Amino acid sequence: MKKLLITLFALTTTVFAAEGWLTDYETALAKAKEAKNPVLVVFSGSDWCPPCKKLDKEILASTEFREAMKGGKFVPLFLDFPRQKEIPAEQKKKNEALSKKFNITGFPTVLLLDADGKTLARQSGLRWQSTKEFLEWIEKSVKKD
């Protein structure tokens, strides 16, 4: 059973990687510095949190959002806090440390960070009704800086 869970997590991680999502904070910051773009961080309870599942299904998995990711206007970072699937211990430890660093108290929480890790914008819960609203929030938040 444990092997099955690890395999399922690996497949999920592979899907995020295939979609362009990073799962390592330091790598995301390095890419943001190189590209001179902000980091879009999604803190998610992907397998248990109803608003997280809705965000993923209705916004993050949308064609419009995927095209925006390909457009390179931000560096996407997905930090998961699953309850039913296992993630590697090192990844779990890093995610928990980042949760504390950014004072994450609910899921989903979405942050926009500059390339130095400074918070530009923050939203908790599912505040967007559409991908268009989500992308507009990102654009407006980046322009504030």
C-alpha cells in the first residue's frame, strides 16, 4: 500500500512538473531572478481541501491558465500538504518550513513573491470565480510593485 501511495504521489508530482510547476522554493527564486519575473506560489491541500480541488480543477487546469504559464510572466511554485498521499520526507519538511515562514493558516493560499522572496500579494481561500479573474489579480498585484 505504501508503495502505491508513493507511486501515486510521484505521478502527481510528475503532472505538476510536466505542467511547468516547480516544487522547490530555491529553484523557483533562482528562475525568477533569471527571468526577472515574480513567483506564483500555491499552498494546497490537494487531496483533502475542497477549495484547493476547485482552484486546481477550474482555474489552474484551465487552458487559459496553462497558456499564461507558458507565456513566462511568472514562475509557478506548487507546495502541497496532502493528507492521504505521501510526499518525500525532505519535500514535506521544506513545505512545512515555508508554511511557517509565510504564516500559512489556511488552504489554498496563493502568494506572489518577488525574486528575493518578498511578498507582493497574498490571498487565502478561493477568491476568484474564473481564470480571467485569477490572471487579472496576478497582473494587478505585479504592477503594484
